Amino acid sequence: MSVTLYSLDGCPYCEKVHDALDENGVDYETEWVEGLHSERDEVKRVSNQRSVPVLVDEEHGVTMGESDRILEYVETTLAE
């Protein structure tokens, strides 16, 4: 799997990204993160931040946060 989304259950920004990935037919894996920022070590390791959502696209060598940027990237790069 080359696309991974780091997400938090109940996060509205994460849900927008999930919806966009699904609507655009993007095959991806979700890594669910802890609710406490201080426990989000995996997100920090891959993105140097603890906030979500974070999208990692290994095929294109892209790691990014902020839902608006991710949504634009999905539309322009990952959409079928």
C-alpha cells in the first residue's frame, strides 16, 4: 500500500479526507492514532508533527498534513 492516512476517530477534518479518498477511488490504509497528542509518536516520526490528518504517499515521496492541502493533493494527484 503506497498511501497511508493517519487519522483520529471522530475528527471532522480526517473524515473529510477519508471521504475524498473514497470518492476518488484511492486505495489507502488508515492508521488510527491516539487521542492524546503526547501519545502520537508514530505520526511525529513520519511527519514531524502530532496533529492529524497526515497523508503519506510513498509512491510520490509525499508526506503532508492539513486537510485542505491533502484534499487538493487528492484531487490533483491521486484521483482516478
